Amino acid sequence: MYKCEYCNKEYKKESTLAVHLCEPKRRHMQKGEPHVQLGYRAYQLFYQIGTNSKKEKTYSDFATSQYYIAFCKFGYYCRDIGIDDVPGYVRYLLGKQARLDHWTRDKYFTEWMKERQKTESTDRAVERTIIFLEKWALENDTVFSKYFEDISPNLATFHICSGKVSPWVLFNSSSAQNLIDTFNNEQLKMVTEYLDIDFWQRKMNTNPSDTHWTKEILEKAGL
């Protein structure tokens, strides 16, 4: 008899065991997939922070957990919208005491990103945006300095309202301002509602050295 090491089911033929795919085996085979890895890391933080557990959860713990599917769904969400700091986002959700089945709700991501943009350092904001622009350029077989010239207003609106383009870059890049001039009323409304314009005007006026540094960096980058 041939036994499955994951579910202990027995088969008379080895060939039957080879094509057998139970849920535990499927989860083991999915271990390296990006959404599963993201979900696994979130699961570890969930127990590390939420329960003060000193023992790190293994992948076997994760694969047999009742929360496996929920965390994998969260992993899909993080992958699909391109969250670049999943551990930071998980810590935010835990701090908000958000229910696990609500972690994929856009309202939490929007709240987190708005807060993050307002508190992150200027150099980190610029760096994060340029990393995103470089990724966009690679996917579109172009150079990142062409982003504000080539991106469609609709897609640019989505990127801005998902926090991928920092206000530090948006308000200090001449090519970004040219792009905004092409927005229609609906797009302008969405961007205005997402960004706290008064806050950013105050922040940049009270931090002239950061504003000057950002403009210099963006000019050198061709943005």
C-alpha cells in the first residue's frame, strides 16, 4: 500500500498516489506562490503581535490552520494592488483591531496609505515612488522618466489614489503638474478627495528645504 504523507490516505498503486491531490498536499505544493508567501508572513505576524507568541509559526502550522484560506485571500489582495510593505500594513490592521475577514476591504488600505504618506520621510516617499515608476517602466518597455508623459489620466488617477505616487513627487514635478492639467473634472475630484491638499500645502511650505531637495532630485531624474 502507498500512503499519502499529507492526508494518510492509502492507495494500492504508486501511480494512483502520484496523481492524488488532497487539500493538504495542494497547500504544500502552493508554498512558493507569491500570494501564499504573503499570506504566510501575515499569519506569522498575526500570532507574533496579536498573541505575543515567542515561537515562530512554521509553514506546516499555516497550512493546517483554519485561517489558511483567509490569509491567502489577503495575500492575493496585497499582490493585486501592489502593497510594498505588507508587514507594515498588517501591523496597522492589528492596531485597528480589524477583523481578519475585513482585511481585504479597500477602506483600510486607503486609511493606512493616507496616514503613511503623511508620516513617512521625504526621501523615503521619493524613493518609494521612483521604485514604482521603475517597475512601471520595466513592464511597459520604456524609461521611468516618461511616466508622467505616457501614462493615461485614468491609470494615473488610480495610481495616485492607491498611494503609489507620493504627493512629494506629485506636487514638485513639472511633468506631473502637466499631467494633472489633462485630468477631467471627475478625475480631479477623485484626486482632490483622496489627497488632503491643505495639509500638503502646509507641509511643503513649512519644510522648504525638503521641498527644494525633492525638486532637485526630480529634475535630475528627468521628472
